[in-house]
Amino acid sequence: MLIQRNQKIIDLQQAFNNRFPGLKIVFYKKQHGDHEGSLKDLEYDSDQLLSVIQPDIKDGKIDLEPSKTVTELEQEFEAQFGLNVQVFRRSNTIWLQTVKTDDWTLDVQNSKGLRSIQTNQ
């Protein structure tokens, strides 16, 4: 997934969700610890430009490998781009922060999210 200064948060959210439809990423003003959640009032609006929320950001790329864990992905966003993200997983009609399951891979998280939708229909 390409990360460019002139992108809006929504652009990255859509690219991520296209790759993992049972998951989404949300951007926050502060970093969270491993297996910790993020507060709703620290969430950035999706229409924010990356260059506004992180003025020093450089263009780059994050590989969305299915075998990558949530922790690895969140840490990569922070280390490479200075962006604080939290992965959420679908659970029927709601979205849950993957706090307790940060050590699961994106593939496992996505599969669980998609199954929750299918079993609810």
C-alpha cells in the first residue's frame, strides 16, 4: 500500500479495507501500547491529509502481507511514517479494536471478521 503525503486518511482506509474487507484502520493523535485500545476522542477525521497530521511524513510503502500481525502493522506505521493506527475487526454490525488479539495475523483477523458478517445474514 502506497503512503503519500498528499493522501487523505480515507484513501489509506479504503485501500486497506479493499485488501482486508473484514478489517479497517483508524488513525489517532496519540500512540497506544501493545494490546491497548485508543480513545474515540483522539481519532482523526478521515478527510485529514497525512501531511497535516504528520508534517515530516515521507512517501513510502507498507506491505500488507496476510501473515503480518496486527502489532507488526501498527508498529510499522508508527516507525516508518509517524502515524498512530489501530486495526479494527468486524463483529456482525459493529467494529471492535483488536486489542486482545494484536498477535493474530491480518489474515486470521480478516477471516474472523468476514465470518461474523456471513453468520449474521
